Amino acid sequence: MGLDFAFRHLITQVGWAAPLAITALVIGGWALLRRDEGMWWKLVVGGVAALLAAQAVSVVGTFMLYQLDGFYRAYWIVSLPTLVLNVVGLALLGAGAVSGRRGTQGTSR
């Protein structure tokens, strides 16, 4: 497999990773804008960081593995850290959602 095939696959990987990355950045930005003294926004930002790291590991790792002849045999090297980071990221997002931002009494816009 040549380098042109690897770059074509890299562009495809980036295309598939972009929607999640954009969504995660929006969620992280929203959490930073609405932060307070609670723990929820730190959990959300940590989850977003883990999801973005998972996407980066997947895209870069797959591109590097495509340089090998039998890349499909070593694909677990990329898949395992990506899976762990995705699970941790979603767990942190869920923990942030469950702990939630508490509404303040007596305030209105």
C-alpha cells in the first residue's frame, strides 16, 4: 500500500472524526461559558478532552499503521486506547450531566 492510499484513508478518517470533534468542542465551550463553583463543568470538560484525545489517537494511529504491510493485524494497538478513551470520555460527560448545574433561586433574565 502506497502513501497515497494512506493519505486518502487519513482524509476519510478526519472526515468521520470531524462531526464528533465539532460536537465535543461545542459541548466543552458551552460548559466553560456556564461554569460555576460546582464540579459538573470540570467533569464535562474532562470528558470532552478524553473524546478529542480518542479521535486524535484513532486518526493518527490508523495513519501510522497504514504504513505497515499487515496493518490489520496490529490494529488493536490503536483500537484499545481509542476504546478506553471513548468510554472514559462518555463516563465523564455522563457524570457531569448527572451532577448537573443547579439552578439558582430568585434570578431571572
